[in-house]
Amino acid sequence: MKVTKVEPIIDENTPKKVQNSLGWTVPSVVKLLKEGNLYFMQLRDKTAQNVFRINLGVEAYALCDSVSARTVFQYDKIAKEDGFGRLRVNRNLTGNVLPSIFCNGEQHQRFRKFLMDLLVSISNDYLIKITSEMIEKHFSLWEQRYNGTGVAVPWERDILDLCSDIIHNALVGTDPGSENSFNWLMGILKKKRSALGTKTKFYTKAIKAYGTIINGIKESPQYQSILKLAEKRSVNEVEAINNVIFTIIFNYYGGCSATFRTCAARLSILDDNSKQILIADIQDAIDKNGGLCKQSLLEMKKLKSFVLENLRMSPPVNLIFGRAIENLNVKANTGVYEIKKGKLLVANLFWAHRDTEVFDDPLTFQMLRFYDNPDLKKYLYWEAGPFSQDLCANSHQCPGRDIAIPSIMLFCLYLLMQGDYQLDKEPVWTGRKIRRLGTPDDVIGLKYFKYKKENKVPLHQSTLDSELKFDEMASGESLGRCPVNHQA
């Protein structure tokens, strides 16, 4: 893989039209499925432009550098849609509710404020407490399952199971089972019926799982507290349940778990010296604060940099879509481009994060990149904006970011401190397999896993005493402001 450095050519006085041919749909989609992100670069090299037309099954304008990619986050000019290009949310699995992640305007603000209240109720200390309990459970299971006596076994579903346990127990107090989460996730972007009119196998499994998940939430000890938070934000019961499901399963179980897997693979090939740097960073913060707690986690700057560099190299969502609601002049390193109102834009974060105008040696994994240069965080694009953007109610930034990042850090922390494992082969990331959500090209297999219980990670008393704060949030002041000091 080679990135050609393009000298910036931005002349705002002479915007130009995007003129490359679109190409036939079937051959274009086949190339996309085969080459993934590399197909974007083939078109970029062919046109010598960082903004060009592309056929993804739908016509879109590709934005392939850091400058142009920011356009899709300008929500006064861009509207979100209910899916990703030609893949649409199956509303049979959302109670016909469009989740917050795809909403615009007043509906987005209501849902977002509700989710912010909900997720702020989970303190970092409480998340650490729950994660520690789930890690102990799953590491013990993995040690039994992966004892090195047989052939390597796929590890990814086990990591998904861990994620399911963490987020369900942290947010609703019960877990309906990872299998139900998995089946719902497999159906959410699939059509209900096949071309022959029969219900698809994905839908059949997903709709059954959906019913089980809803019942699990309604029977959870936190359900009435969740409804109180929803009522405070004028969100009805059906809207609340389905936004919770989407947040738990699509965003965390699906998206966040992809970075769990990516980090686990990356740690497996990290040299011993680099591992020791991260372990020292962890141990120093724990010792300084008298145990693992929110403050000690905040002080693990090198570990956080490792996680952010994984997100830069391997974003779980490579393609971000938005539709122009007015005529646009889109800036890029190769010029300014006219894009008409109504056109679909797609920002390729894989290439935006490899922009040679922003990142030094962008094809190389540099563990301490964001530790050495914290300002680079404003060029790291998250689900709906730059990573450093505030979590305000009127923004579209992911309201669960301050649950996701600590969760990923904690998983890496425990793997470094208490895990000893070997994969079946060295992981490789080519950028070709978009559907792998940033994880290595091939399914991660595990030869053995040893749980080093003797290297116990002590929890601070504030962590041990922590609890959910749903009722406190429901009766407290408005969180329309930015409620989370995320210290991005």
C-alpha cells in the first residue's frame, strides 16, 4: 500500500466540478467488495483528485483527505440518512423508530439529550467496577477454552460476549445473552425479504432476538429509572427502548467491540519494550492513585495514545455518509469542488487518517503518536465529528464516546496486566475488507490464553463503592450543557 503525497492546491476563488465518470454499478460494487478502501485510492490515483464520484451501489462523492472529510460533519449543510449508502436500517428491528445516530433536527436533540443523561449516569468508576467483574469471568473461561492443547479456535465471538456482558450489566443490569445481540446486529442492515419475497434467515433470527432483548430491558431493575430519564426529555417508551437497544448493540457491541478485537490483535504483535512502556504507564497511575479508578485511568496517557492510534489506523466505521442540503464548495488538498444540493457524500476515514499533510509516516503504527502530539486528536475522526469535539447536546458527536474509550482502555489494560495469549497467525490489515470494521483481514484465532490471576489489579475504594446514578440524573438539573469532562 502506498500513499502518494499531494501538494495542497486550494484556490477558493475557482471551485471546480467533479467530472470523472461514475462507472457501471455491478462492476463498481464488485471492485468495492474485493478491494475495499483500496478501490477509493485507485480512483483517487486515476483522477489525481481527492474528491471524485464513486459508485457504491448508489452515486456518491468520495472525500479522501482530512480537509474534505470534515465536510460530512457540517450538520448545518449536511443531513444524515437512515443507514450507510445503500444499506438501510431495518425499522422492523427498531420499533419503526429512527435511532439518534441517523436523526436530524429536533428529533435528534431529544434523543441525544436522553442518551447523554443515560450514559452520564454510568460513571467511569462504575464502568471500571463492572468491567473488572466481567474480565475476571471471561478471562477464566478463556483460560479453560484456549489451553493450547488443540487447534486454534476463533476468538472474536468470545470478545463480543465480553462486550455484551459489560455494556448490558453496566447500563440495564441484566444481559439477554450475546447470541441475541449478535442475531439482532446481523439483521439490522439487512432487508426483511429476499428478492423472491420470502423472509431472510437474518431477519427471522433478528426479529426473534429483538423480542427477547426488549423483554430483557423491560424486566431489568433499571427500567423504570430509564423511563424517568426519557420522560424528562420528552422521549416516549418505544423511542427510549429502541435508542437504548441501538446504543447497546449497534454502537457498543458492534462498533466498540471491533476496536477491542483490533487492539487485542495489535498487542499480540507489539514488541516487549513497547509493552513494558504501556505496563509502566498503567502501574504508575494505579500506584499514584491508590488503585484503579477514574483518575488513574485519565493519567494513563500512553495507553490512551495506543488506543487512539488503533482508531486512526483501523477505524471501525470507514465510511461516513451525508447528503448535501445546499450547494457546497468542498475544500480538499487538491482544490475546491462544487457539489450540488441533494448529492450524497461519503467521507473515507481510512484515507482521511492517512493524510500525509496531517500525519507523519501515516502508514506506520506509532503507539505514542497522540502522546507525543496531542493536537493530532482534532484530526482523528470519530463517528460524527473530530474526536476532540465537545459532547454538547446540540452537536452530533457520539454520546457514548466517554464510555467507549475507557472501555477499550480497560480491556487493553487487563490484557497487558493479566493476559498471556498467542494468536494462530500474525494479524494483517490491508484495508481491503471494509466489512471487517477495522479488524485484521482474517478472523482472529487463538492458540492459548493464560489468565495471570496473581497479577491482580487493585481497585480504588471509590470504584468499589460506585453505583449507577439514574435516579439522581432523572431528578437533577438539565444536562443540555456539556455534562462530561472527557479531557479529550
